[in-house]
Amino acid sequence: GELKQAVHSVPVLGNGDIWEARDAIRMVEHTGCDGVVIGRGCLGKPWLFADLTAAFRGEPIPESRLLGEVVDVMLEHARMLCAHKNDAERGVVEFRKHASWYLTGYPVGPDVRRRAAQASSITELEEILGALDRSARLVEGGARLKRGHTNGPIKVVLPEGYLEHLEDLSVPDDNDVVSLSGG
């Protein structure tokens, strides 16, 4: 909010803890930011972008997806990754990290998550996911469960004196940038 009040020449985007479309709406309302950036919130939830579009248009936000819909998207994702890699085994191996993100918040149990994250073929993934209850819904609060790295928030720091010299359009020295951003 403070940054948005200080900067008028470029759009200011909010970022952080956007797990559901309502989070983005609240952020814009609370800070006045011009839009939001999605990070970990979309891991295993590619439909979040459609939900955001609906929310910002003032349309009803779809309910959370049934597990069956999630399974269908998981299998499509895995198959597309295999085709993209032109290697079924490599595609499934690269898909593994996504499996637990997709299943986060659904009542499937740790064994299913582990097995899906260790699948070695599309056929094995289909068997694991095919045994699930397609009508299962997210558990209460399941959409807000963290995905990706969860080491806590990273402090954002503006360069020394930045707000006092907003008209200065020179690019900071790379060494200054690295010391602020970690690289």
C-alpha cells in the first residue's frame, strides 16, 4: 500500500499469499495495487488464473475443483510433459514434483501422495490416480495449504534512498542489485 501511494508512474503489483481468487481481490482492495502476481499459489492449481479472471470481472468464482477434475488435469499435464520432452520416462520423472501440489488439500492420504510422486510411467500414474474417489472435495481450508518453498516470507528491500529519487531512471550498479536481491 505504501509503495502504491508513493509510485504513480508505473503499475504496482501485489505479491504474496494469493492462494485463492478472493485473496487477490482483498489485496487490491486493501493496498490499491494495480494487479497481482501469482507465485506458489498456482502450483497444482492452474485453474487459479481462470478463477482470478472471473473474480476481477465481477463474475462468480467457481467452487474448488472435485478430485476427479484435478486427476484429469494431472494426467493431461503429465502426458503433455512426456510429449514435450519426447520421452515418456523423462516426462513422468519431471511431473513427479507436481503430483503432491495437485493433491494438496484433498483427502487422499500420504501413501497416495508418495506413490504419485514416485510413479515411473503414465500407466502407473493412471493406476494410482484411477483408484481415487473422483467426487472428493478439498478439505476445509485445503485451498490455503502452502505449496512450494515454505521458509517464510522474504523481506523486500528497496535500494537506499530510492523513494527520495524517483525521477532518477539510471540503472543501479549490478553489485548493488545483487546485494539486495541475493542474485
